[in-house]
Amino acid sequence: MALLNDILKWTESLPSWQRDACRRLFQKESDLVEADYDELYALLKKERGVELDDNLEPAPLANEHLPAKLAPEDTVILTGLRDLENVNQIPNGQALTFSEDGLTVIYGGNGSGKSGYARVIKRACRARDQSEPIHPNANDPMLAAKEPTGKFDVKVGGASFEIEWSRDATPSENLSSISVFDSKCARSYITKEQNVAYLPYGLDIVENLANQVIPKVSDKLEEEIKGIDVSKLPYEHLLGETEVGKAIENLSPKSDADAIATLGTLTENDTNRIAELEATLKEGNPLAKAEEARLSAMRLKSYAEKLSKPLIWISVEAVEKLKKLEEEKVAAEEAEKAAADVLRSGEQLLSGTGDQSWKLLFEAARRYSTEAAYPEEIFPQFVEGKACPLCQESMPESAVNRLKRFDRYIQDDVAKTADMARSKIETAKGKIETADLHIAADAALSDELKALDGTIHEVINDFQASIQARRHAMLQCLSTHCWADIPNLVESPKVRIRQLAAQQLRTYRRLVRAADEAKRKRLEKELRELSARQKLSKSLTAIIEFLGRIKRKFALEKCRPDLKTGSISNQSKRFTTVAVTDELRKSLNDEFQALGIGHIKAKLKERSSRGTTYHQILLDLPVTKKIEEILSEGEQRAIALGAFFAELALANHSCGIVLDDPVSSLDHWRRRNVARRLVEESKRRQVIVFTHDTSFLGQLSDEIEAAGVPCATSFLEWQGGAPGCVNEGLPWDHQGYKARINALEQAHSKLAKAWPPYPGEKEVTAIRHEYDRLRATLERVIQDVVFNGVVKRYRDWIKVDSLEDVVGFDRSEYEAIAKLHKRSCDIVTAHDPSSAKAATVPTATDLGNDIVALKGIIEVVRTRRKGAAA
């Protein structure tokens, strides 16, 4: 494991994206998929500032991914795995127990839950193979967010510990000392010299970084760079001696996009200026045209002043003044009415006496009296007895006094004030009614305005209509007194007219300058600059995108230094020289021989580069372009197993090891070699094997029995609709005759305790089942006891050395065996008995007697064998 720690320390000097790649290579090795390369390429671009992706962060190779350093005396072994929760469909609370010495075998068929336990151990022990996920029960949506957890019981240096494990937490360092075999423990590859080389555990990280990851990422980089179009050909029409032309000519990664955008953005004034300059420079006689523009400006200014005159009569101030006069008139008339009421209060007078119409009548009588009837006398100071000017009758004294009272009323200030207020209102009303509020231009000026501003006439007409409406409303208010109903004036066109006048003055000055050669050249230059900016504005979006491509290509090209492999390859050579020794070569050859692939030899090769000697281990094989063309899957698996044991033999510890289905792809005779090698290794360290292969299970059992090493077995099965339920020992079909007889005796004991006088269908079914197992046990006794295991059905070989202890059997023993076998066959449901016979099944007591008879047969054979040996 020292090599892995050296590699980890070296990766700390790498860019973060390469450190992430090393972590992926350690966990997946050569199984990186396109998504991995896409993410690594994205991390490279993020680190170089090409693209920012907040959702993607590098996860570099770290101590938590590697096995921990361990002192030689600190042996770590697993004693149990328990209290699993939310691990696939395995019921919570299941527990596996591991033998501290020798071998522990956990058997489970397909779908039995074996993979769930194996995945937990791989994840907890930091195995290289982390590709298989661990999820909660997929059939229960309520558990989808739960995190799988469990507990390990371990011994470190003889001391017991409990270690809690959870899927998303960093595994314990102690657990990382347990070595887990998987297909990534060692790899073979084709060198540049067309040799098959062997890479020790972990060194493939460096090799694959240089030979696989970086070339793949480099291909992605070059492909993207190649696909970026930075040709200026589509924008040649913008080139020239203008500011725009120079900017386009000098576009580079340093160009400022905001400055380009500002250059290509024209205001309305800029656009109008282009039209003005074009019109000016096209003029043949600039001075004459300038004079026309000056006179036009004068006319427009005069017309703008005309637009202000109607405001005298309808302005806010004019409305307030008229409103005030109307309010004064109302107040005066109210005072006048009050005085008239007082006048009528002294005697009974005709209705309306004192009102305005009455006052007019009284004044008419005054004029008639002073001018015609009594020219020498003051009205109404004539003496009593004279005739009244109105009725021509002689007036009594009371009538004379009444006329005098009327005259005093007429001469009173209240009446005069009311008359004056009415007079002011009439005067103001007359002026407003007769005021000239017409603002329309004459025909010539109207045409001139239309030429300068096509919409100005609408504004003028709206303003004229607004003026008339406001005057009408003001006059209406003299009767309605609703001054709040007077409409506001719309916007006056005066400002626009003055702007047109200013425009004409600018045209005048421009035309005057155009008549000057030097000034004309400046105008022409200004027009070229503005026209170039106008052209740029039409292509601005494309230009900004083009500049973005230039900058992106430049940024991508700056990624190339990160993709040089020379220093990584040299470091790989240095690591190889340290890791590859002649001792390792010998160990590999020994393991290959033990596993039945002795024809594959490992050899040490030296090579020099720049004065430095490097070593590598080559496998003596013919070479083609692909490993799988010269090595079968079984041979590759055997090489991986041999490498695992070879490196384990050179390790400085005796911690436990775990193997998950180690014989996949191996044929029968190589499986026997693996079984023998595992048993041999179990003499030095704890060995835990998960398998689903029944043939390998039998071979492993034979080797364990022959070597006499400690062994614990468990099997996994479905119970209650859930997989992963742990049972001690082996399933019935894989048990030896002793375990089977023990199971039969336990079943007999339960049946005997509850056997009724008259058994029902339940008891009949149970007894038939036990006799079925009794017959199978009898057949296993014939194989293992009578014939001493010389021939076994799963083997592809005969155990000749056991033939010596086969002692045969006499006629009475044969008859006992045949009788017991026939009795079992008559009872089991494998045959369809005649319903007409209505034969009764044996009782629990009969079953017990038959079990005793079977044990008697075994004892007779054993006794004869002992006698023969003596």
C-alpha cells in the first residue's frame, strides 16, 4: 500500500481536475465512461477560467479513498457485520458472523442478497471497485431518502471494536486495512513496444492518467478548438480607415466587447446626423441653400411665437381671473337681492320690486321725467300733486315718499356694485368671445412644416381643437359655475416648432461650412465614421459573438499545457522502478503456477532513459493489439487473482481478506486451484469468501476438510418476502450427511411432541417431507460413507486415494439400505400412490425408528472400515 500513498502525495502537485481524474481512475480504473470524460473536460475548463459551472466541483483523490497505513503488529480482522438498515431489500437487523481464523464461506444464489452484503464490505473497506451503488429498498418510496447504514465488529491487534458505517460518510481507516479482491487488483496492458506489461495495484492510476484520460480530454479540447470559426471574411465590409475598421482589423482576445458595443450603438441624433450630412454634401450651391434655411428658421420662430398668443385668453391665469369676476358678480347680486328684500319689507309691493328688471323700469321713468315731463326739476323731488310720469295720475304724499325711497335704493352702493360686477363680466365675456384664437399656418408655411416634420400638423390641429374647447368651456362656466369641468390644454407644438427652427439654423451653419473646402473634408470624415458605425450596428450581434469565439479559442488554447503527458509518464516510470522488483516477479510466477496458469511467465525488464534505469514486469505472451485477443476471460481473472496474492505475500501485514465470487469465468479445474489457494492462505490470515457457485462451494468444502482449517459457513435466502436472511451452515442440498441427520432428528423431535392420534393433512404433508429428506440423506450416505466419497456428483474427477477405505457391504446391509430406501420412496410425493389403497403414512415414531436404522447402517460401515484398517 506504500505505492498508493506515494501516488497520493504526488497527485497533490497536479491540477485539481487531474486529481479528480486520479480519484475516478482509482475507483473505476479503465471503466471511465463518456460522462466521466465530459465532466473532467468541464473541470479543466473551469480551472482555466474558460467556463464556470457552480454545479461541478472537483473531488480529488484523498486519504479517505485509500487503505490506511498500518503497523505490522496491528492485524485487523472482521468478526461480524450486523444491524444493516436500508441496504437494498435486506431486512433490518440481519447479522453475518465471520470466523477469526481460517475460512468463512457465505453462500447465496442469484437474488439471495449476497451482493448487498458484498457491496457494503467493499465500500467500507475502500475497495477499488466502487461502481456498484448501494440504495435503500427500491420498492418502498418512503425509504428513498434514507441512507444505508450498518455496524462492523472488528479486532485490531487483539482488541475488539465496534465501527459504525454509513454509505455517505468516510469509511473507517481500520476497515480499509482489509484487502478486498476485485478484477481491478491488477491489470495487463500493451506497451508501445508491443509487450504485455503487468501493473501493480494502484500504478494503473498514473498510467491511465497519461495514456487514457489526458489523450481523451485532449481530443475533446482539440475538437472544440477546431470547431470554432474565427475567420474575418464575413466582416470585410467593415474594414477601412475608420475607427470601426481599425477595431475590426485588430480584433483579438484582448479586445473590449463593451467598447465594440458602444461603437456599434447609434442614438437617434446620430442617425439624423447621417441624413443631414448626406443631404449637405450632396448640395451643389451650399450658400444659396444656407440662406433658404436661415429664412425658414426665422419663419418658424415667428410662428412659434404666434402659438403663444391664444394662451392670454385661455391660460390657467385667464380662467382664474374669469372665475374670480364671476364669483364677485354672484356675491354682489346676492347683496343686491338682500337690499331689495329690505326694500319690500315695509309694505306690500309687487313681486320683483327691486330686481334688475324693476330697476331698468325705474331708470326709464327717471329719464322721461327729467328729459320730457319735468325738465326743470330733479326726479323724484317734485312736489305733491303733480302727475306721476308713469301713470299720469296726481300723486299723493305717500306715493311721493315711496318714489323717494325707491330712488334712495337705486342710489345705494350695493346696487352700484352689482351693476359694476355685471358690467365687468359682460366686458370679459365679450373679449373672450371675440378673441382671435386661430393658430393655423398659411398654406406656404404649412407645406414647409410638413416637409420638415410629417406629423406636426396633427399636433397643431389637436392644439387648435383644445383651444376652442377650452374657450367654450370657460364661457359655459359663467352659467353653470362648474369650473372644474374645464378641460386641460394638450401639449403645445411650440417646442417642436422651435426645435425645427434650431434644426434649420444648424443646416444653415453646416451648409456654410460645406462651402469651405477644409470644413467640407471634416464633414466627409464625420460622415464616414458615422456610416461605418451604422454598418457595424447591423452586424453588432454577430461581431460580439465573433469576438466571444476569439476569446474562447484563446482560452481553450491556454489549456494545452495541462494536457502534456511527459512529466506524468516519467513519474510512472519512477513509481514502476520502485514497485517492480525481482521478488515481485518471483511471487507472481509462484502464484500463476499455483492457479494453473504457469505457462504465463513474468519477467523483469530494464530500460534506460536519459541515464536513468527503469524497470517493468512483462508477461511472456504473444502480442496483438488487444489483451482479450490473447487472454481468455478466465486467464485474465486468474492473472488478477495471482497478482492479488503475490502483492499480498509481499505486504507487511496479515490482515483479513475478502473475495466476492473469485472464480467467475474460471473452468472447473482452475476453480479447484483457487479453492486450494484460498485454503492455503487461510492458514496465515482470515479469509472471507462470498460465492454463488455450487460447484466451487463443493470444491472449497473438500479442500477445507482435507486441510483441516477452521471454517464457518452461512447461507443467504429469502424469508418473508425479503432477501438476505442469514442462516448458519449450508442449505440442505449442500449439507453433509451428518448435518442432514442432525436436522432430521430435530424435525422428528418437533413432530413427536405434537403428533396427534389421528393425523390430518398438515401432519401427513410434514411426514412426507421428512421422508423425502431421509431418502436424500440415505443417498448422500451411500456416496460419502459406503463409497467413502470416491465419486461425487459435482466433481469432474474421482478421488482414487479414498478407494482404499471402501470396505463394501454384505447382503444384510444391502437389504437394510434397500428397505429404508423403498419405504421412503413409497411415502414421498415424487410418486402418485393409488388412492384406492388409502395407505396410512408412518407416524413420528416410525420416522424416529428409521433415522436410528440409518445411523445403524453408518455405524456398521465405519466399524468394518476400522477393522480393515487394523
